[in-house]
Amino acid sequence: MSEAYSALEQRFARMSAVGGAIAILGWDHATMMPEGSAEVRARQLSTLSVIRHEIMTAPDMADLLAAAEANVGELNFWQSANLREMRHAWTHASAVPGDLVEQLSMTASRCEMAWRQARADNDFATLAPLLEELIKLVRRSGEARSDAFGVSIYDALIDQYDPGGRQAHIDPLFAKLRTLLPELLAQVLERQAAAPPVVKLTGPFPVAQQDKLARSLMTCLGFDFNRGRLDTSHHPFSGGVPEDSRITTRYDEDDFTPGLMAVIHETGHSQYERSLPADWLEQPVGRARGMTLHESQSLLYEMQAARSPEFINYLAWLVGEHFCGDKRQYNAVNLQRIYHKVSPGLIRVDADEVTYPLHIILRYRLERQLIAGTLKVVDLPAAWRFGMQELLGIIPEKDSDGCMQDIHWPSGAFGYFPSYTLGALAAAQIFTAARGNDTTIMPAIAKGDFAPLNDWLRTNIHSSPSRYTTSQIIERATGEPLGVTAFESHLRARYLSD
Amino acid sequence: MSEAYSALEQRFARMSAVGGAIAILGWDHATMMPEGSAEVRARQLSTLSVIRHEIMTAPDMADLLAAAEANVGELNFWQSANLREMRHAWTHASAVPGDLVEQLSMTASRCEMAWRQARADNDFATLAPLLEELIKLVRRSGEARSDAFGVSIYDALIDQYDPGGRQAHIDPLFAKLRTLLPELLAQVLERQAAAPPVVKLTGPFPVAQQDKLARSLMTCLGFDFNRGRLDTSHHPFSGGVPEDSRITTRYDEDDFTPGLMAVIHETGHSQYERSLPADWLEQPVGRARGMTLHESQSLLYEMQAARSPEFINYLAWLVGEHFCGDKRQYNAVNLQRIYHKVSPGLIRVDADEVTYPLHIILRYRLERQLIAGTLKVVDLPAAWRFGMQELLGIIPEKDSDGCMQDIHWPSGAFGYFPSYTLGALAAAQIFTAARGNDTTIMPAIAKGDFAPLNDWLRTNIHSSPSRYTTSQIIERATGEPLGVTAFESHLRARYLSD
């Protein structure tokens, strides 16, 4: 092992510690921090980000990487994969000139703040000029990354969130979904219209009881409270570091079902981080592979395992143990109707799993055009309405329920959206493989025990982290490249069979 | 303003942001972090400490300081005081060689861990060799600082916690207390023995109610919950940063009185930080002056204002509003008996304000001898017992209630203890001046309103931060140097007059 490689490991460990501090401070910002302290926190976070960036882009990094690569033969498989990931991370960080990084970060901050107000006021006109400025800068950052990696601008943007993710992989998958889903949706809606209606939940469901239920559930899922916490925040998220997992949810006293499902989703993210190999946590090769696989793990929990009839049956019992009131509303049949309800809506984050990919296809289409400059920002609301009509058959009356609903674009995240749907496809394919490989998984889930599933995921997905590419990990675990077949079969089995 | 000075301001602002991150992560460690995450947190904290130290000891810092000092004439009063404080902080950081800093930090960690176990086991023998090793390293660090500042080794150690603090100032004050207190204590005990006994509190006092009471009280004291929080931890402390104050207490369901007083004490610390001038928060000149003044502010709240008969009367009403049960136990007379109870005991942190300085005098005496090498570590338990007998007339049966009770020495903090008692003297002197200068302070406190007191403190103490020395601040605020007169008068008035 060369001195250069050792020096690189030390620097990446240092960046990892700084990144961990940023993650905990970010969690605190969303859960604990009093509102009036936002300014000082922003200074702390930006200082740590700059320090991390300076370590990454130190003048001698290029030489260290070259020297380590010249002696790659001395490295074992993990180390050489680590070196490849170091090069990848460094290329992203060093591709974009410092002044552009700063301009982008400041404009994104301003744009995100403006978006919060504009969305509240349903006033796209005031957001538009800032968003246009931001897109120009994102495009320039994409150009710089595109030159460094020798891929297209949009691919270079995707690559930040999902290393190795490419439009050429996404297009055929999304094209199949585009063909498949509208017809499938129509059938599901027809079938659900003919079924008995949901028994409406009658709360209140006290927050303390919901919290207790959530913690029981997390214990079923294998969450380790000795290395993690559950708290509440405005939007649920999974944060912290692998050894100190901080997940959040939000509780609605009138309806426990969304808060509970958010807990399951975020626990899925957390379990991925928690079962990464301990020896490599501080190095790039030991990090979770990217947003597609990350989302596949949360959706595997939320959509595949926890919404299975087997688990809903168990959940109905668990819910009944935690709340008083009319038990009929929590029985398995009704709970399944609630959790399997399909209904085209305007808002992505509220969408069911059948319509969700259509929301993503719309964003994928529009963001490529925005980055390419073939769609003007001023025309975005109209293009959005047109797309919603085409894909989902509904049109938002307000831009706040349309093209202003998501934080991603106003915060500068272009190329992120596809990973949600790629993750859903991967979740179905991985879960199908897991159930096929290990027949104890479903009987255990039926008893509220996720241990066999977790073992399978640890062995087949989590143990590789960034040692292989996303495509390799999926193919090794499921025996085939990512496709739509498992997802389609899953939807047909859940929503169209008896 | 020279370029060098500007560059220094930027670097100190960066250190301040890193220090703020460390403070929040430290708070999280004590309040929120799950136990199993200690290791990764230690890595995050030590990485940030090393980064801060590297910024401070960067190779060009000496030149920057010299260049700025050469042009000090261009600076205004705040800036030149800031430059002086920069030089002071840099001298401390650069005086001690890097390998000694590291050795000291590692040995202190190991010693502190050993202390936790040794205290639990009442086993001084296993702690002794580690403590001896640590003291050697502390002495070497003191020697290095002593050379850099041209003061004695012990003065150089004090100076880390209380800049400008010197044995020559402390000795005469402590000598007076040593003469005064035992006799005064005997009189107080005799008097209290003749008074009616305390009505014993009969709980339980539910934590939720205690917490509500604590928050009401903090509001009276002027705590801004939009820039701060109250939580619980094993030991109460005041942490975070001036713009994001994180204080803690602990609740005992059988007795609300200590937890409540801890809240008042920590709020005193917090108010000092919170009312530092906003423009200078990121610079050394804008930081709180040192531990003597800091402790004076917490003790001014806890011992002077909140234990005044005027406030206890208000507090009795507030307590009665929060708890059911026999109201006689919360009436002002009984509450005052509880909060004015004097009783020599073995444990410093449980001591009343009459006996507390005797605990400090013992530690002050012993730690100087330990650093000078005239007291061997192996003889510490016997010396402790001898001193306790001489000063307080009681002898601990176990070293865990004796020389192993405090975390300070096993964590490497020598020269810290005196500030507790200097703070108590300063609190009495400052509160006497405040009440004399502004006659609206006590009538307001009698109604639970600390605003006039806070205004006076802001103007006379908090607005100067590190612009003046501790001695100058006390003299400017009270018209005379720090002495024991106000403290003695305070004790006589509270405990020996009718």
C-alpha cells in the first residue's frame, strides 16, 4: 500500500468526520434548533462545507491520486475500488471552479428562500427570474462536470446523485412505464370504484400513542435505538451518520397512517446506512451507492414489505394494541384498503405507487428541457399543466400545486428526480429476488419480524456499498439488469388480482 | 485597517464557526445522542478540534499578528482590543508543542475514563498512576505557557480559564475567606439549629410539571426561547453558542428544588452569552471574559437574585400554581428555609454558599502543590482528609466522596477551581452595586421581573466582553477591585440578621 494511498485514506476519513458533523448539525436544524438561530447555524454549516471542499481540492490532491493510481497493483480489491471512488468524488469537486461553486450555492439559497414565499403566495412570476439564473449556473456546473467525465451535461448532473446513472439507461425504462401505467391505472381505478369503501378513521390519535406505536414498529424492522433516534420534523427524513442514525416523521392526530408509513420508509433508508460494512464507513467505497439504491431500500420497506397483505395483517394487530376506539377502522381489511388506495392527484409526495412514476416522468421530461434550454422558465407552468393532463388526466389550478410543489429545482437539484422511480423499480425487483431466494422472509414478515429480510439485504445489497456500481449490485442480487417486469408484476398482483 | 488584521478577523470567524459546531455537537452528546454512537462522535469532535487548532497555528499566523500589530494605530478601540485577544489566544495555542497537546488530550481522555470507574469502585489506587502521568503533562504544558507569557506555571494554567487571573490576586482573597468563614459558619449553624425545621417536601412532583415551571421561570428571567432550548442531561450545563443557547437541568420527582435552582444558575450563564454585543460574536474580543465573570453571572442569578427573600416570595406563588398537594410545603417561609439551608457536607456541588468557598480553598491549596510536585499523588487522599477536617470539620470515609468527587483534575483541568469562588465574590459585589445604582431592580424581582437587572448587567458587564480585563470590568461596574466585603455583608445579612 503506497504512502500516497494512505495519505488519501486519512484525508477522506477527515472529510467523513466533517461530513458527519454537518449531518448531525443538519438534523439538529430540522428537529431541535430554535427558529431564531438559523443565521448562526448557516454560518457553521457553510464553514464546515468550505473546509471539507478545501480538503478535497487541496493543491496536492491530483498528485496524490496519480501516485496512488500508479501503484494500484499493490492495493486489494476494496482499496482499489476505494481509490476509484476517491477519483470520482475528487473529479466532481474539482471540475467546477470555486467561484461557480460559491455563486451556485448562494443563488440556490436565495432561490430556495424565494420559492418558499412564492409557493405560499402562488406567485410563479416572482420566482421565475431567480430560477432562470439558477438554471444557468446549474447548466454551467453540468458543463464543467461533463467535460471532466466525458458524458453529456444531463448525465453529469445525474451522476452527482446517482454515480453511473445515465439517461440512456433511464429512457427505455421510463418509456415502458409511460406506455404501461396509464392503462393499468385505469383498470385499478375501475376495480377500486367497484370495491367497498374505506371505513374513515376517527381520531384523535394522540401523538404519544402514535410515537409509541412507531417505536414498536421500528423495533420489528430491526432499528437499533442504541445507535439512532426517532424525532419529528416538518418533513420526514433520514439523517445523521451510519453509526448514529437520526430519522424523523410527523404526526397528525386525525390520521396515524401517513406518519406511520413515513417511519417505515425512513427506517428503510436508515437500515441501509446502518448495515454498511463497519471497516469502510469513513471511506468513499464504504458509502451507500447512490440515490437509486437508497430509495430502493426505503421503498422496499414501505411499498413492498410493509404494504404486503402479510405485514398489514400484523400491523392491524399492532395498531389495535395502541389505540382505543372502534377497532373496525384498524382491522386488516380496512388498513389494506387505506394503504392500497390508488388515486391520481396533483401532489407527488402524496402519490400512491401506481401514479408516482407518472409524476417523475413529467419532471424528468421537463428538467432535461430546462437544462438543455429548449424549455424557457417562463413557459414552465404551461408545460407542467400540459404534462399533467397528458400523464395523469388532471390539471392543477395553482402553480403552487403544480410546478412549484417541489423543493428540488429551486434548491438547484436537477437530475435527482429519476432516482425515485428507478428506486421503485429496483425495490420490486430486489424484493422479488429476496422472497424467491429465501422462503422464510414472508412468513417472518407476517409475524412482524424483518430479521430474515434484513439478513438477505445485508448480504446481497448492503455489504457491497460503493464497491460495485448500482447496475452491478442490482444484477448480482437479482440475476438481471434493472427492468420494469418485477414492478409491473407487483402492481398487477397487488391491485388487479383477487 | 490593515490587510493582515482583516485576514486575522476572517480566520478567527472561521474558528468561531468551527467552535460553534463543536459546542452544538457537545450539547447533542450530552442530551440527545444514543449511547452506542459515542465513538463516531468522538471522531467528529476531535477532527473539528484539530482543524480549529490547525487554523490557529497555521505557519503564517505569527507574521500576520506581527504585521497587524505594526499597524495597530489604524485600528479602533474594539479592533485593537481584539488584536490583543487574538495574540493572547494564539500564544496559548502555539506555546505548547503539537505532540504534547496530543499526548495531553489522549492521557486526559484515558484518565477521565479511568476516573469514572475508579470513583464508582472507590478505588483511588488504580487512578493514581494515570493521574500522576497526567499531572506531569499538565505541568509541562504549564511550563510552556509560563515561558510564553512570562508568568508562573500555575498562573499560566489559571490563565487558560480566566485570562489575567493570578495567584497573587487570589491568595489575599482566599486568606480572608479562610479566616472569616469557619467562625461565620458556626454562628449560622447555631442560629439555624434554633430555628423551626424545614417542612419536608412530599412529592411526587411530575417531570412534566417541573418542566413547565422551569420554562415559566426562565421566561421571568428573560430567556429567549426563540434562540435557545431547555433540555435534560446527567449534569446541568449551559452550552451551545450565544445565538443558540442550550441549557440543561435534571429533574428529581421527589424534590423539585435542586432542578429548579440549576435552571436559574444555567440561565445566568446563558444570559451573559446572549447579551454579548452582536457585532463581535465571532471575534475573541466579543467572547465572554472568562470563568470568574461567567460564574459571577450564574451565581448572581442563583445565589443573589433568586434566593433573595423578594424573589422567593414570588417563586412560592409560581410553584404553588404548578403543583397540587399540601401548599404549606411551598409557602415562602418554607421555601426560603430550604434554599437558605446551610450544612457542611462532603460534596462540593451540593454545598451551600457559606461552605462552598472552603471546598474551593482546599482544592486550590492541593492543586498548587500537585503542580509544584510538593504533594505526591499517592498522598492526595490523606491530604484531602486532613484539609476537610481542618476547613469543614468533616472527613470523607471514601475517596469517592473525597478527592475523587470532581471531574476537573482527572480531565486535566488545573487552575479552574478558584474561579468558582472568585465568581461568588464578584456576584455579591456586582449585585450590591446593581441594587445600589438602580432602585427599581429589587421591586421588579419581587414581581418576578428580571428586566431591570438584565438591563443593568447588559450595560455594565455584558457589553464589554473581552474588551477589558476581568479586574477592569469589575472595577468599572462596582467602583472597586474585587474583594470579600460585599460577599461577607451578603452572608451576614442573609444568614445572621433578623
